[in-house]
Amino acid sequence: MSSDVREVKGSQSVAATEKKADALSAEKGKRDASTGGNVKMVPVPSDSIVPERDANKSPVLECRHLGIDFGGLRAVDDFNMMIGRTEIAGLIGPNGAGKTTAFNLLTKVYNPTRGTVLIDGVDTAGMDISKVSKAGIARTFQNIRLFNSLTVEENVRIGLHNQIKCGMWSGMFRLPRHWASEKEFHNKSLELLDVFHMAGNANEVAGSLPYGAQRRLEIVRALATNPKLLLLDEPAAGMNPSETAELMETIVRIRDEFQIAILLIEHDMDLVMGICEGIAVLNFGKIIAKGTPKEIQSDQQVIEAYLGKQDDAKDGE
């Protein structure tokens, strides 16, 4: 489906650009673009676009000149990204481009060598993994990381740790507040599992679930932390076409029901082009293109990054 896209270029600061927003709006061009949904993407005060519905809201995530070095290797460099509050965004690129490293920077698995990460306007400098989680970022991993010997419900309850209201003494002496919290967590766990039609599996051992169900459980556990931004690292890996189609519907439903933003890394281009509204392409640690699915599909730099640069002519032809 097509939508109008207007681009804003320039290196003005956010504050300066906001003052000139009215003047810039009269100069913005329009062109047709195709997105995963019938969504109009509009420019914001940076070199980014967000869904029109998020244009008047502060972004849930903003990365400014983010980078990390490992020895003499610049794994990620000058990484700039903005995500609207209810946007489904994609981060794609060839193998080894630095996508998972970027996720690790956002979640403080790695501390950046340079640059800034803002979550809902709050600078994450000095935060650790736990504090970033409480600030509003949750993630899944390429390789499923569940507590296989625990039940499905117990895995979800672990994700609810950010919302613990029961103190140490209440827990030790099993005071009324402890039992009230236990009941609340049980009900919340079942509610979240029901979104994925997994409430009936609550008492099953997580490690006994089929692969696709384990993937869904990992997403449920991430949602249990009550995030503002959900990072999905190759959520369709290992899934068959039927499971992937169901996953696409689930991701959209999560965005709609929880009103959160989702950023995903994925190699399945049908999934990416089908549901992502804005896409950034990473290659050798740098973003080489941003835009709607239609723009990304026709971008020459992106084509070369995936397929290699084609010679205009070959010797002997």
C-alpha cells in the first residue's frame, strides 16, 4: 500500500529545528511509498521519519552518533536512529553488519565508546542492564534464552520483577502483602500468556514446548517487564512459513494492544517489508539507508550491500 513521505535534511539541533518546524513544513515534498501498513511517515526534528500518528509525541528511542570500538575495530559507528512511540521499525543488513551489536549497545550489554542513547528522553549514560530494563527497553535474543527447567508461568513471572511491590520482610514472613502480590503476579502472567493463546500451557515445563512456542514465550517474558520499546532479535529464526505468518500478526497485535514501539532485526524480508513502517539498513557498522519499505527495496546502496556491486561490463563480452 502506498503513502506519502516527506524528507527533512539538515544537521540542525533538535531544539533549533523544532523552532523552525512551521517554516519547514511548507517546504516538505511528497512522494509515494509503500509500507507494511497504511501508514503515513512524516519528518521529525532530525534526519528521521516516524509514523504520522507519532509525529506530535516525543520519540521512545533516540540514538545520537552511537558507536563502539573493539580494539582497533569500529564495530558500530555514527549510529543515528529515532523511533516513534508506536512504530514498528526494522534494522536490517548483511551478516556481520553490526545489528546485534547495536542491540547490545541499546540494552547496555556493551557500554558505547561514544554517542548517546535516550529512552523516552532520558539519557542512559551510567545505567546498567537492569536500569535500562526499568527505563523501558526489553529484548529477545537470536538464541532462545529461557529457564528451561521452570514452568511457562514461572518464566513470565521472572519478567515481572520490575513490578515487585512486596518487601523482603513480607516475603520472609509470608505476610498478607506477599500473598496479594503472588495472586497479582499469577493473574498478570496468565493475562500475558493469553495474548499468545498460551494460558493453557502455564504449568508446562518451558523446555518441553515446541520451538515456535518457546519463541513466543520469550516475547511474553519480555513484555512482562512492561517495556516502552521491545527489541526482537531475529524473532522468525527457525520458524516455518505458517509460524512466521502468525508471528507477523502477533507483532502487530502487540503494538496495538500494548501501545509500544517495536524494533526488530530480521533476515526474512517478507516479514520486514510486510509489517515494518520505517527501516534502517546497517552495513559495516554504519547506517547506509533509512526509509519506508518501498524506498529501501529500490535503494542502490542497499542492493549493493546485499548483492555486491555489479560491474557494468565484463572482459571478453
